[in-house]
Amino acid sequence: MTFTPPVDALNRRDLRHRDLTHRRPNRAPPTLWGNLGDWSDATEYVDAARALALRLGEAAGLGPGQRVVDLGSGAGDQLRMWVEVFGVEHVTGVESNPELAARAGERVTRWGLDSRVGVVTGKATIARWTEDIVDRMVDRVVALDSVYFLESRTAFLERCRSAVRPRGILAVTDLLLGDGVPARMAASLAPLFGVPRGDLLPEPRYRAMLAENGFDDIHVHDCTDDVLGGFSRWIRRGGHLRAAPLAVSTRLGLAMTGSAAGFFARRSGLRYVVTTARRKNE
């Protein structure tokens, strides 16, 4: 099982890297972040969403001169961060949702980043983005809250291995199964949240799959309470209810997500991790 985060959100402060759009989960200029957020030092959704992206970028070691591919790049907020905060040379965002990809492209143009950010529509598990979009190997492949929705982790890792240069880094946020009854319950309910049941793995099998697909120097950092626990606490405090008008179905979906996160966020249930791995020198 997994948890679908709000697609858009607003921030009440620090609007330096924000953009104005149409849907408003808080009452301030909105952004279109779509991750679960790192709530270790945040109380508002956009602050948490931005913090999780920063956490992934730091884990990936993003920096000047790098060429990056972002798989599941959403409406573009994180693409802007990779360039403006981390200074990467160029980033290609791959987004399977055509509407989100189009929105991201429009926003990239509005931000004046066309020369450093490209956005394409496509799935992370198919060959097209590695064959046609990436004309040479990249330094980093990142995926923020998108891997656990994919239909095949093996196909995803094969694509990543073909795109990232030897000793380049793959960095993702992901969900792992614990070793107790709650984990089995989470796996059985996963399809209700759009997550293929078979792709939720315990950590030993997860590490083995990365190694089998050409990666080593694997680091799995557990941040379950900061992310799943924090998101659940935000829902319990009514953060989603204090937002500007959202559809009833959206509010119900957020409430269900928060409740599920709170119940399953434990080592015996569902773990949220930031994972990095290097492509082997083959």
C-alpha cells in the first residue's frame, strides 16, 4: 500500500521559489509539489514537500556541471530546485501524466529555464527516454515519490543502468515492507492506492535487486517517521481541512492516506526510505 500526496499545495511564507497556479491547498501563492513531505522541521505542506526534495537532492550529491534525469518529475517544482538550488547543468524531467508534463513545460518557460530544463512525456520503465532523450550518459538519475507506483522495478532499474554513467548515482525515495503482520496487510491493500503489490519488497530483497541490476555502494536511509509519520500527524491536525476549497473526494483521499500512513508507518509495517546506489564500473 502507499499514500497519494496532494498534487498542489500552498506556502504561507518563503515564496522565493514558488509559482502561482490554480488549485490551492493552503491560502497563499501555490505550488504544485506532489510528494509526501519531510515533516521533521515543517508544519505546512509546501515546506515539508520542499524539504523532502532537498533531502533527496543532498543524498544524490547534486551539484554544478551535472546532467540529471528526474523520473516522475510532476509539474516541475523539483526540476527548478535541481537547477536553482543545487546548480546542476541540465535536467531532463520524465513524466507519464501528459497534463502534468505540459504544465511543467509551461512553467519552465515562464521561469526562463528552457536552456537548462527539458520536460518529456513518457514512462520511466520504457526505453524511449534512454534511447531518444538522453543522448549521452548522465551523472545522476533521481526519482521523488514515483518509484513505488511503477509496474516493474526491474524494468525501471534496467533503464536507469543504461542511462547513468559508470559510478554515477541513482537516488530515489521509496517504500519497503517490514517483517510483521502490518507489512502483509500493507502489501494486500497496495493496489487500492495504485501501487503494484509485487513491487513492495523487504530490504534484503530490495538491496539484492539493485545489485543484480548493476548497482553497488547501496545506502538505504530510513526516514519513516519524518515522512509517513509526519504526513499522518499533519492530517490528524486537520492541515488538509484548513486548505482553500478542495473537492470532497480529494479531502477524503487525503484523510485515508493520512490514516493509512499512521497505521502502517512502523518497522513491522511499511518503511519510507531514501536510497542511493552507484552504477558498477562495468
